[in-house]
Amino acid sequence: MALFILSGLNFATRSQPQHPTGTAPAPIRPESGAVPELAGMLLVQPPADLPGGLAAQLLAPQGPVQWLFLLLVWIAAAAYSLRLSGWIARPQGHRGTLRPRSHEPPFHEPTALSIGLLMGAIWPWVIWRHPPTGMALALIGFVAVMSPLLRRGGKGVSVSLGVLAGWITVVTCAAFATFLDLNLGTPQTLSALIALLFCALAALAAQLRIGAPFAYSATMILGLLGIAAATMGVNPMIAMATTIALSVVAATLIRVAT
């Protein structure tokens, strides 16, 4: 947990990540007709471009609201870790080892958390220099954090777990966009659109699975809102796609709530 927070803080306060060639990765370039009103409303400072693509925007905040969101994620990671270790009271029915189905082995939640946070601490430093390895690490972390959320199916899911899982989903999809851009040469806008499609589908499936707990989708909505605010002034197409993905997540949240 401490490594995850320290690594994230160090990354967020450093200069933009480097491409494998030693140069900065291609930014998301501005398009004509861009309107940054939403960014101004959210106190986000819209840059002239978006160095490093979507992943860098989430991992290296550009404005106070984005910083507060990242701070919320770190607090959630700390609270979830302390809850599993017994320092914070757990909700009723919440146990560190989930009861397996008849044919499944026991699932140890603290181990999954440790793996997820470790991968989350490492992959941002790797993906811009070796995209396949960084993407693999991000996926391992995503699976590790999402496993306890999906296995619980809404029973005993804490707010901290929902926040952490929501953040992991958004940032993994952003990492996927970076992977497509750097490793496969996919145009940056198309990479973002594909990643946002997967983000919306993942949120839809996960929220329908867990049901009533809303922290997961609420966190994803905040993360997508941050992406929309950061891209509105430089690439309206990505901003529009982000808004659509945000609407899908919000609609799913309303559906399970009613």
C-alpha cells in the first residue's frame, strides 16, 4: 500500500514520461473548434496538448480537482489495506478470505490486494519504455483488484474497495490506449476511442454484477469526467467519446439503483 502511494506521488510530481526512444510520447493534438469551458468549470488547467495520452492525464494531474481525485484514490487504497489488516472495522459479512463455491479454491483477499497495488506501483514506470510489459502488469493489477469486488457480488463491498476498483478500471483502460498508440501505432484518437469502449463495457458488466454498491461506478464517473475535461480543449472527439462512456456508466448506475 505504501509503495503504491509513494510511487503514484513520485510519478505525479515528475515530468512527463518518456517514449522508448528517449523522447516524449506523441501528445493528443488540439483540433479546431475545441471549447475548454468544462475544464474551466472544473478548475482543470487545459494544456496545449496532452503529453503521454490518457494514462498520463490520470497519473500526472494537471489541476486541483484531478489532484483531489488522485488523493481520494490513495486514501481508499490505504483504508482498504487497513480494513483487511484489521486496523479498521469491516462491514458485516466482510472477511479477508472469501468462502469459495463448491469447486473453487479459497480466495485470499489481502494477497489479491497486495498484487494489485504492487502492479499499480510498477506499470506506470514501464509502459512508456516497454508498452507490452507495462500493459501486462496493468492487466494483472486490474484482475487482482477486481476479483474480490466481483466475487463478493455486492455483499460486504466496502466504499474503499469500490473506489479503488473504479480507479483501476479507468486507468487500465487509459493504459490500453497508451499501449495501442505506442506499440501498435494506432492513431491516438482511435486508441482512446477503443479504450473508452472497453471502459464502458467493463463498467456495465461489473456494476450489474455487484448491484447496489455505488462507489465503483461513481469513481469511474469522476475519472471519466476528468478525462473529458482534460481533452475538451484539445480533442473534442475524445471528449465526446468520454462523455458517451460516462453516460453509459451513469445509466447503469441508475438502473441498478432503481
